[in-house]
Amino acid sequence: MTADRPEVLFLCVHNAGRSQMGAAFLERAGGGRIVVHSAGSAPGEQLNPAVVAVLAERGLDISGNRPRRLDDAAVRGADVIVTMGCGDACPVYPGKRYVDWDLDDPAGRSIDEVRVIADEIERRTAELATELLGPR
């Protein structure tokens, strides 16, 4: 772990849904004590509108975010890499801690289905924040 703050990278294919939710929830759960990034192995054109809407319901505004391509520096800087459905498209770097969260892709899902996915990501990010920072 980095001396000051742990660094977490969320990865999925398009960086338009799951990884964006993971980053937003962990930023909130970490209260500025965790450096958070998200990226995609094949970034989409825009964020999933249902994901943006569900996060807005929870007080998180990601409307200004854009899908970002995974770059080498982000992976090398991360203490923990959370993969979210990118399979073999996610690079593996020796010595990095990987956590794979098998989650449904919100693409093409109804708003109610996206809420269920968001609930699970929020639960897991809260656990990750506690693991990295200790109980509040």
C-alpha cells in the first residue's frame, strides 16, 4: 500500500457502468482517504444513462465523467485492482492484488435491474473501504 492513501483501480470492459459505480461508491465510502480510478479495456462512447440516473438517486453525480481507456500507469500505481467482468481483456501485472467481482453488466438493463447491481457494488465497496482503512 502507498504510504499516505491506498490506491484502487476499477476495471470493466466499457468503463460506462460497473467500474464507474465502483469508483463513485468507493470515493464516498473512503471519504478522501482512498485514491480511486476507473478504466475500461475497450471504453464505450458514453456512460450508461441508467447508471448515471441510479447514482444521482443516491446523491452521486457522475454525469461529467467519460469512459477512459486503461493505461499502464493506472495499473502500476494501484494497490488493489477490482475487475468487473472484463475477463481476459484485463491485463495481469505480477505483484498486484486483484479482486474479481462477478457482477451483471448494466448495459441494456432496466432502471430497477441497475438499482440491484448498484446495491451490490455499494455493499462491496463499503466492505473494501473498511478492509483498506479499518472501521470508522
